[in-house]
Amino acid sequence: MVPQDRHGRRWHHYRGRVPDDVPPTPPVPDSFDALDARARELDHAFRETDRASAFDLPDRTIYLDGNSLGALPRSVADRVDDVVRREWGQRLIRSWNEADWWDAPQRIGDRVGRLIGAAQGQVIVGDSTSVNLFKVLVAAARQRPDRRVVLTDPDSFPTDLYLLDEVAELLGLQVERVAPADAPRRLGELSGSVAVSAYSAVDYRTGQRWDLAAIAAATHAAGGLAVWDLCHGAGVLDLAVDTDGCDFAVGCGYKYLNGGPGAPAFAYVRLEHLESLANPLPGWQGHARPFAMSPQYTPARGIGRLRTGTQPIISLLALDAALDIYDGLLMAQVRARSLSLTGLAIDALDAVGLGGSVVTPREPERRGSQVSFRHDQALALVQALIARGVIGDFREPDIVRLGFAPLYLSHVEVVTAIRHLAQALAAGEPSRPEFARRATVT
Ligand SMILES: *Cc1c(COP(=O)(O)O)cnc(C)c1O
């Protein structure tokens, strides 16, 4: 088991793990002029996947935080206006039928399903990622009632850790925190006692992509079920939940899917588990006959049984409109563009001399859609960049995290952002007092 202290910080482990597997640095382009020229060539080569004009982005801003809150698609404001003024304002309660508000969670779920490699009828949109995680973790563990062990990554996003601990407490399970790279081996040792493995596609701090298919295969060989958190994968990775052995998954609507702040999340349940699926938060909207108002719960057939209560329809339909951007795009194309952008960012960081502190893997197949590097003035550096119009974020303890939402970022912007970084450092901007303050949200 991975060592951890009682404050839940496992940083020594994290520090030890990441730099070890960073391969040698590739040749560095000798100047920003060369990088600019290459960026222009790449933007030309990738012009078919440029969707920047479909977004309403502020001027003079390079937005490298689409992994945390996606930008505003132009289609969303008009759609929300129509939903509010006409569907709600004029049509009132009739819109549950007329505008098909009732089936929105499943209908939009299928649209998300296409982006993660799920056939129809297995994805539902609604609630938050945290709530969906609770639902699928309990549901998955209950499919394996004789087994007690659940595995997860000690460096998981905190909500994932808190929820799994609580689910374990409720169901009498035992959590083992095992790094993703060690999970297949450990799952082999635990064969016969594993109920569930719960892993994220991408480490939210380092941007490292994990081989979830391998973890799922090892989980199945050990007799357990695989739960995936796709928050930093949906909308940027070429995921294949159906063919890669995922049993249950959750993911965010407001990150790369651009559904807006607090957008509903999604949950995936593999077809073969749907019939026996028990929703641990059963509500009237997941009932087979919701308007029978029966005192007895009878779950709906299919993914609809994962519903609990009434959903925020305005937010659901904002997400629906945001997903229009993906129409006509294959995730393989989006993934190729993402890798090109992050690859160029790493090359530019090499040119600035920061390459050695990059904690995101250089091999494309091990990279999500972000580039993170360590810096001893990380928090102030992020503030200095924001003042220059380059918006990234800071993660404890010393990570500058740059997210690359491929649909609205260009290669030229990537190089411009790293040029700002070089200029801010050369001018000593991170040492200015105004950049030392820490806001509530970093
Ligand atoms: C963003 C994120 C969450 C967020 O959960 P919410 O319920 O939307 O607050 C959870 N898990 C991971 C891995 C994330 O990246």
C-alpha cells in the first residue's frame, strides 16, 4: 500500500513517481520565431478541427483553463434564452411534454455517450460528478456482495477519495490506495477479494493519462468491476468505454464539454449491468411509472433508473447546446489536435528552459490534454500570467497547470502563451507583491 499521512497528503509519493518516468528531452527549437512558424504550419494542418469561431471568447485572452471550466459556446446563450423565455416563460409546465424536458437526461446522455465510445442507452446526464460517483460506486460494489476490497489511486481528485471512503464505511468495505501503475499487479494478488477498482483516466494535477483498459482487464481477471472517472477525459480523449471494459463511469459536464459552471455531470452503466442495477438514491424520476405516484419503488427499465429527482433543466439544455460543437467531429480528430497542442507547449517550455520541471509525460499516449510543470513561485506565476491575459491555474503544492481545450485553442496561441511566460519570468513578475495574494478559487 502507498504510504500516506493523516492529513491525506501523499506528496512524497507523487514527487517520487512522476519525474522517474519522464523520458529524455527532444531537441529544442532555437527560438520563438521558429516556434511561431511551426505553430502557423500546424494551425494550417489542423484547420478542419478549429472550432474557435463557435465560441464566445473574450479578446486578448488565451484560455488555458478549459479543463476546469470550459468556454462559452455561442450556441448556448441563444438556446438558454429560448428555454427561459419561450419554453419556461410562455409554455410553462407544458414544456415537460412539448419540449421533451422529461427525456432530456437520457437524450443528452446518448450524445455524451458518442463522445466516450458508448452505444445508446447506457449514459445519463444529471446531478454532479460527486453524486454520480456515489451512485455508481455503491451500485458496483453491490454487484459483488461477497467481496470486500476496493482499489483506488492515492492521488485521485479529493472528492473521489472522500466518497469512496464513505461508501466503504457504509458497505463495510476496505479501501486500498494503490497507484494506477501498480494496480494491475496488486489486482492480481488480490484476486478473489476485489469488488471494485476506481480510477481516473487522467491525473488532474500532472495530466498523466492512465491505461484504464489494462486496469479494467486486471480487475475483471480478479473478478471485480471497473469504475472510471472521466472528468479530465470526456471531450478530449478518444475513449472507448464499451470496448475497453469499463463497467461504470462518471464525468463532468462543465470541463471540456463546455456545459457551463455547475453543468450536470454524466454516468455510464454498461448494458449488462443495467437490469440488476440498484440506484442507492432511488427517487420518483427513476420509477418505472413516475406519475402513478406509487408508495412502492419499481425501477424504470434501462439507464433511466439512475435518475433521482428533478434536474436543473436550464443547465441540462445549456449542456445540450454546447454538445452541438462536437457534431461532425470524431474523437480521434479531437485527440490528434489536443496532442499536437500539448506537444508544442512542451517544446516551447523546453525552449524557455522549463522543460525539466514538466511533470506531464512526453509520450503522447501517456498524456491527457494538459501540461503541468513545477515552479517554486507557481501561485504568483499563475497570477502574473492571468494579468497578461493567459489564464491557467495553480494546484498544490507547486504546480502550474495549463489546460488545452483543443476545439478553441490554436497552436499560435500556445506559443504566444509560453512567450508571455518567458517574459513574465524574465521581468521577475512573480516576485511582485500583488501576485502573492491567494484567492478562494485557484
Ligand atoms: C472536476 C472533478 C470532479 C468534480 O466533481 P463535482 O461533483 O463536479 O464538484 C470530480 N472528480 C474529478 C476527477 C474531477 O476532475
